[in-house]
Amino acid sequence: MEMCHIPVTGCMVKNPLTGEWELDEERSTWADIPADVIARKLIEGFGLDAILKGVDAD
């Protein structure tokens, strides 16, 4: 089973040089979540057509 290490609570900070918002990896909370669980949630939430739109699904 493939796992994805993703931020489940992200802490965003503004970069003082660029003014852009960035994820502060040290202050964020991370979890290892099975890739198939993430895929199912995305398909349930957005629909398969929205996910595959513009993508070669071969």
C-alpha cells in the first residue's frame, strides 16, 4: 500500500522577500495516509470527470 505524507493542518507564513504565502513545514501537522483513501475522497468530492479533465487517462 502506497502512503502519502501530507500536511493535515498547515501553517502558512508570508515570505518577507517575495510577499507570497508558503507552507511552514516545521509548524504544520503531518500524517501518512494511504493513497487510495486520498483518491477516493477526491473522487467523492469532485467527481471523476473533474479530476480527469484535460488529463490523458491511459
